[in-house]
Amino acid sequence: MGVGGKFWDLLKPYAKNEGFNHLRNKRVAVDLSFWIVQHQTAIKNHTRAPHLRLIFFRTINLFAKFGAFPVFVVDGTPSPLKAQARIARFYRGSIDSSSLPVAEEGVSVERNREFLKFVQNCVELLELFGMPVLKAKGEAEALCAQLNSEGHVDACITADSDAFLFGAKCVIKSVTPNSQEPFECYYISDIEAGLGLKRKHLIAISLLVGNDHDLNGVQGIGLDTALQFVQKFSEDEILKSLHDIGYGDTPQRLDLKYTDDARVYSNESSPKTKSSHCSFCGHPGSKRVHFKFSCEFCNNGDIDGCIKKPVGFKCNCSYCDKNRKEKEQKRHENWWIKVCNKITMESNFPNDEIIEMYICDNHGQFPANDVPSISWQIPKTEMIVDFLVFHLHWEPSYIRQMMLPMLSTIYLREMATTPVKALLYEQYEFHSIHRVKIRYGYPSYVVKWKKAAYSVGSYTVPDEECDLHQEELMDANESFDLLDESNNPQIHVVDGCWFLLTDENMELVHSAFPKEVDGFLQDKESRELNRGKTSSLRSEGSNKKSESRNSMGVQLSITEFYRSAKVQNQGKLGEDLAKNVNSQGGGTSKEKRKASSANLSKSTRRRLLF
């Protein structure tokens, strides 16, 4: 998709792998069709509404885990230029390319109805999430690039390489799972510095090797040839020169590599005929003379004559040097004429409509000079629950639990700007920072949220087999993509109080609760100091124990040790069970509830919480 001829391989040396915080607090335009197509080509299992599941998890993780502000862009009406490309993709691998049906001129070929239905469902879900969704006039990557070039977003997430042709400055091609630097980013500034190619150069390459709107390009011209050709021109003259060559006007003045050197040698006085060269040393002169006396090129003060020429020797005399320059220039001239002839033979080249489409800077369905309306709203959680229960048949408690990282991120951002005494999801209050967690080299806080008002009420414990089936279904559908990876909040019950543990960004937590973070860091520092003191005391105690063990001389075997420990544990287990039964029989209903809550299954506790 995009520019043909393995264009991404040409740009690969200039890619940069960015870390977790690269998109934090940044706006990023997402090509929604790219996500859906990428999922369709990768999925192999039969899952209910996989496109909705993908959008659900990727949106939550992009917003919460990476801290980005996504702007989703959908395709509009495709241009008639892309009609033949759509037909070729539809019949790919089924019939010969020469027998493909030809699209009518000026008629657009829409995507299939099933794909359009997928897109509509995803847009509906994103609007319930409160995410901004923009519709392009034509290609979604064109509007993503326009938003990036105009400064409305900081990057584009798409695999269409023609985003650079539309003016994109930063393109995120892929997200690498399980990596400290998950984002594969391409910057147009690095491409310009490395290859010397600007936007119009890239447009010229796409015209020569083919693109989504002209699959064939110029016959016989590959990516390497196109790269060498466009590098001969500046950005201002490349497209005009393509027009001139297309009409048969080959440029007379060739800015070739060896033209200036050849011009210098033509003014110098040098022999017109080749002088004889010694077959032994390879320099001008006869072998008989060089055998007795060394020539001026091999003069080493030795009376034994010249030095034997090595394998691959090239003479550097004026004649040989000039001859090589002229041959090289002739080869480049022939190459230049050959390429120009191929361009001239191509009908209707270059296509002005394609050039105008790439250069145009009005790809959105809003006035050219107006700023697009981009804003993020609060998610409509209960409507999302109803939507996904209908389409995916998920449990409401599971949906609420998966949405909690996104809701907690929004809550912390609001607390950082306008601190108010509010509850997360109207149920949970900030309790404390549990610990520091490091994942893929990125540290974060594990925040402990306490349920403000907990009551079981008349709750019925669900069927365990049905609940286990739901858990297995969620695990089987999990993808290995880092954006698809779900960050499940952990459920803890301590002394009858229900807590949730979520992973949060350290800076965001510090901005929302600075006093609590400072207190946690002080406690952590004091614990580390105490741990250092206890470790030194333990080392002294271990030395004394080793001395006493040597004096004892008798030690139990491993099997005897574990057998005795097992018997003791079984005895303790029986006593604990007896005590538990007695306490449940004589205690109040509130005490029974506290004792039984720890024995509930994971899904049962999730339903009680959400």
C-alpha cells in the first residue's frame, strides 16, 4: 500500500525506534482503515466481531498505557484514479493481471459493503469513547498527513508510505510488541538528510515505480533507477523535467557525475593515441627498457627494474585516466538516454491529476482555511457496555474492568488540573501507592483504589463452569500486539475492604496526588535503609549459624525434611478449617461475609466490583 517497489525498504535505514513515552501527551492521527485491514490479514481464529474487539483494546491502551490523544480518520469517497487498483486487489491471485476488468473512466469503486459496515461499527464505538473522528474527502492517510503538516497532530499511525507524499512529517509504521522501544517512526527530516529527497522527489519516484493510483508506473524502471534519476534534479525542477521528458524533450545539459572531469581533460594536451604500456608493471614504456631500469612510476632506487603489477591493476597515467572518465561518462549518457526513452514511451506521463492530488492540502470535509474540530469527551461507559454486550456478548463486569485504566487516566488528568474530591467511576477513591512496577524497562506506579461503598446485597454466585468459559474465551482471543494487550486491574480483598490495583504513569500520579507520592517515596527510602541494616545483621547471623552447623554434625535428608513439614502443614490445615467452621457458625452475618469473600472466585469478585 502506498508507493510501489518496496519503498519502505528504501526508508528502513532512517527509521527510529522510540520508547514508551514518545506519544505521551501528544496528538496522533490514526488511519482507522489501516487498523481494520491489518487485523483482517492477521487474524486466523473465528472470533465474534474481531474489528470491535481490536478497536476497544487499542483505543484504551493508546490512550491510557501510552498517554496519547488519538484522532481517528476514516476514508471518504475514493477517487476514480484508485478504481483500477481496487479491482486489481480484489482479483489478486485469482486471475491473470492482463485479463483484469477495466474500470469505467471517472467512476469510483467503493469498498465492499462488509468492510464499510466494519468501519461504521468502529466509528460508533469510538464516538461512545468520546474520541474525535474525522472523515477525509478521499484517502484517510492524506488527511492524517495534512493534520500532521499543519501542526494539528504530532504524528500519523499508518502503513501507507504515500503519507509522506501528502506532506506527513512523522509516520509511525508499526508497534513492536514486548520491546522497550515499541514505536517504529520515520521522520521526513531524516529522509531528506540521508537520501537528499524532498516531498516532490518522493512524488516523482511514485510516478516512476507506481502507486495506489497507478499500479504500473513506467515499465522497466525500478526503485534504484528511479532514485538515481530523481537525485539529478532539485525539488523545484523535478516535476517540470518529468513533463518535458514525457513530451519527448530530453534535457541537453546532463548533471552527471563525471561530466565536469571530462570537460577538464578535453582542454588538456594529452596524446590522442595510446602509448605502449609495459606488460610487467603496467606503466607507459616498453618491457625491455623497464627490465633493465625502473620507470618513473616504479622508481624505488632498485637496479633490478620495475615492480610486477598486482591483480586488478589500473594505470593512472593521463591517457588511461582520461579514457576511463570518458567511458564512464558514455555509460552514464547511455543510461540517461535509455531512462528518458522509457519515460517518453509511456502514454499520459506524468499524470497531472495524480500530482495535483498529492500536492493538494485540502483533504478534509471542512473548509481549507478552517481549523478542524478536535476535542475529547468523557466516555459513555454504560452505553459502551450495552454496545459490546450486544455485539460481542461480553459480560458487563468484564467490560467495566477493562475500561478502568482509561477511566483512571482521565480521572488523574482531571485531578492534576482541577483537584476536587470526586470518585473514580463514582465508586473508587484513591487509597495509596502500592509499589513501583517496571515493565519493558518502563517504571510505573501501581495505584491502590478503594471501593467507597461496598455492599453485596442479594447477589447470586454465578455458575463456575460458565464463568470459567468466559475467562478462557477472553484469554484465547488475546492478541500478541502491544496495542492489543489488555492491562487487567487486579482485585484485592483485605479485611472485608475491596481494592483495585492499576498501573499508572508516575508523572501523572505525582501531578494529581503530590503529597501522597512524596510520602510514598519517603517510606520507600526508609524501608530501603532498614533493609540494608537488616541484611548486614543477617550476614553476621548466617556466619554464626554456619559455625554451629559444623559443630552439630547431623542433618536431616531432604525427603525427611519435606515429609515432616508436610505432615505439620496438614495438621495446621485441619485445625484452621475447624476454627473457620466454628467461627462461621457462631459469628454474625457481617463476619460471615468477610470470611467468605476471600474464597470467592476471580470472576465473582469482578462482578461484585463492577
